[in-house]
Amino acid sequence: MDSSFSAIAIEDTPSNVNTDAPPPKASAPAPAPKKESKFLFLFTMYFILAFPALGLLIAYKITDNPLLQPLNLDKDAIADYERGGVAKTSIFVHVNWGVDHPKSSTKNDLQNLVSSAMDNRTDNYVFRFRNVPGNKAEVTFVVGPNRYGPYPPAGMIRGIIPALAALELTERANR
């Protein structure tokens, strides 16, 4: 029986295999990636993914154009941009300044007077001066569709109070 066993074993062994040779060595494991290449790969992937957003953010900061913030784009941002970056709920102080107005008071004096009256209640106001013929100065306060005035500089407090109230009501309605 032993002879048949060895005969079978001999038949299964291919004739071109050298049985005296040592068995083949196991292949060496692949070298671990270097830390530098991992860092370079991660940095490259981060750069590829973040560069478009970073580029748009830089362009937005330079131009203040909300169209350059595609993930933050809404109708209010576009409307604010079209209004010149002014908040939707603001008091627009329109001043018609006579070109022949006495030099004793200036546009800056009038702006400081209105600012001192409004600063303790709000900072949402914008001045717009327009030169008109004559020697009068008139102040009109605009909040949304509401217009208060024109008032002379001495009587403009009659327009500031209702403009502040309208601003407060508009802000409450938009909350």
C-alpha cells in the first residue's frame, strides 16, 4: 500500500519542479506610504475642494456683490446690493440743499444734527444730499413707502419721531 501511495504522490508532482530546492520566500509586504505623501495628498484634495469657494469668498469681500456667494444668494441680498448695500429697513434721510444756502451752516452740520437725534434709537439711516436751486434746506425722512416731510432743519424733529416709529414697526413685521 505504501508503494501505491508514493506512486500517486509522484504522479501529482510535475516533472519540471526541483524537489531539492527550498520553498519560495513569501513576498515582502508593500512599503507603508510616507507621511509626506499622505500630507501632500490631503493638502491637494483640500485645495481642489476648497479653492472655488475660497476664490468666490475673496471676490465677494473685494466687490461686496452677493451674486458671488452662490450658497448665500437670496432675494433680500440682491435687493440690498441694488440699493447700495443698505439694509432693507432703513430710514433714508433725503436732504434738498439749496446751492445758495448761507455758509453759516453746512451739510455736515445738518448731518451731525440729525445723527445726534437718531443715534440713541437706531443706526439704520442713510443720508442722501441733493443740490437744488435756492437758499433753503429741506429734510424728508423715508421708511419703505412712508414719506415724512419736507421739514426745515429747525422743525425736522416732527419727521424724526414718526420715521423712528415706522422703522420700529417695519422691523417688527419683518421678524
